[in-house]
Amino acid sequence: MEDRVRPTKSGLFAIELLIAVGVFVFCAVVCLGVFARAELESRDSAELELAMNAARNAAECFKAAGGDLAETAELCRGAVRDGALEQDLGGGLLLRLVPSPAEGYWTGELSVARDETELLRWTVAALEVQP
């Protein structure tokens, strides 16, 4: 009579265990991808919040200075270059305020950029120029 090899229960258990480990590894990879994406979104959000706060501060300094760019630069701890206020916010972020005088008013284009990519742009409200 022939001897038959019978499958053992431990072999089936090993296959089931491998499938369970494979599912667990797949779920772990998906979760790590989600967490990595969330971290990047969090950093982008923090940069945008910093940019908005700096832009708000520059707009208020511009208003307090009555449209005077040199005084605005002193208040914001920035520098005047090529007729515009520039302030380095760190991390590659650069705030730039370009004023444009109009009849009795000053307006300004305020932008925050990182490596030539503009993150936000504001138009500063017109201000009455003080005589």
C-alpha cells in the first residue's frame, strides 16, 4: 500500500499567518503614506500661516507709516530694494511690498513667495497720504 502524505494543520496555519502578516504590512504602508502626507500638509499650512501673519504685520506697518516705505522697513525689520520693501521670513520665504502712489493715496501689492513660487498676494488698502 502506498503511503500518502497528509497536509498538516501547522502548514495551513503558516499560510494563514503569512496572509495575515501581508494584510497587516499593506495596512501599515497605507497608514504611513497618509501620515507622511499629513505632515507635509501641516508644514505647508504652518508656512502659509507665517506668511499671512507677516503680510498682515507689513500692511499694518505700511498703514502706520502713512505710506512711507523707509519707515515701514524700520517698523517691519525689512530692507528697501528697488523701490520695494523686502523682508526675509526665513525658510526661503520672502515678503515683498511694492507701493504705488496715486492721487493723494498709496496702495501696495504685497506678496509672499518661496523660491519664485508665490504663496499669497494681497492688495493693501488705499491710504490717504499725510501732507
